Amino acid sequence: KGTKQPDSILLITAHYDHLGGMGADTYFPGANDNAAGVATLLSLAKYYKTHPQPYSIGFICFAGEEAGLLGSRYFVENPLIPLSKIKFLINLDLVGTGESGMTVVNASVYPKEFSLLNKVNQEQKLISKINSRGKAANSDHYFFTEKGVPAFFIYTQGGPAAYHDIFDKAKTLPLTEYRDLFKLIVGFNQRIME
């Protein structure tokens, strides 16, 4: 709960489902897509539990992303909190690499916030490159932005290219920018609350 403006909420989201199994012998582990996003979300939840902020910070793990953003769509259609209270949302999906930087979906939709994110990154010298991308219906941020909630979908790039296959395993996932991405999100959220 926020210490100064508890009705203003920052959300961190990630989906915990993946493709699962196909038959008796084929299994899709989903380490980067999206255990890495859930792990980052849990690390942030642990941090914010012991570091109260002016705004309230919420965390949501969605199911049904791979089947068509079903969990996040359901939440937006049946919100547990008024969507108007969400001041910004960061969705984490495919964040287990980072050798080649990261991309921010909705960067061109929210240029002021994207500029702020870049400023934090440059000041702290965290991620090597932050690419801007426009609107896309490719993860759980989408239905929120369709309802007017400002949101970024962040994904990292480089490293193992396994995606929606049997090779997306924890033992080959480098987590290259795990710590730096954590610091970037904390720094960005801090600036949003100023």
C-alpha cells in the first residue's frame, strides 16, 4: 500500500502459463517465456514489500496468455481495482536475456515515459540499448492500454533464440540483464511517482 497516495497504483504483470506438453514425450519448459518474467516480478514484489513507496504497487500473474491473452483480458473486463487508478503498468515477458539490449512496446505511444526510462538507464548505465516499438497486441499489456491504462511491455534480446520450443530451458537461460532490468524498473517507478 502506498504511503502518500495509496489510490494511485503502479502494476507489474507477467504471465505464468506456457505451451505445456504435446503428447507423452514433448515438453515446452518456457524458461524465458515466461518463467523469467515471473521471477523478475517476484523479485520486485520482495523488494517493494520491504521498501514502501508513495504509490501502491500491485503484482499480477496472468494465465492464458499463450491462448490469446485470456487472463489479462478477463481482468480488464472484470477489474478488482478501478482501471483509472492504475497510473502505469509494466508487463514483463521474455526478459531472460539482454546481450543485445531490450525493446519497449508502446514506447512511441507514451514518449514522455519512454524518455524517462531512457534517462534512468543512461544515468545508471544499465541496459546497453533500449529499442522503441509502437503499439502491439503481443502480450498482457494490450487490453489495459486499449482501456486507457498507460503501459509498457518490456522484453530483452540476444542470447539463446529458443522461443515456443523444447529448447527454452532454465539451464541455458543466461539472465544477462536480470539485475540491471530490476534496477531500471525500480528507478523508473521512482521517477513516475515524483
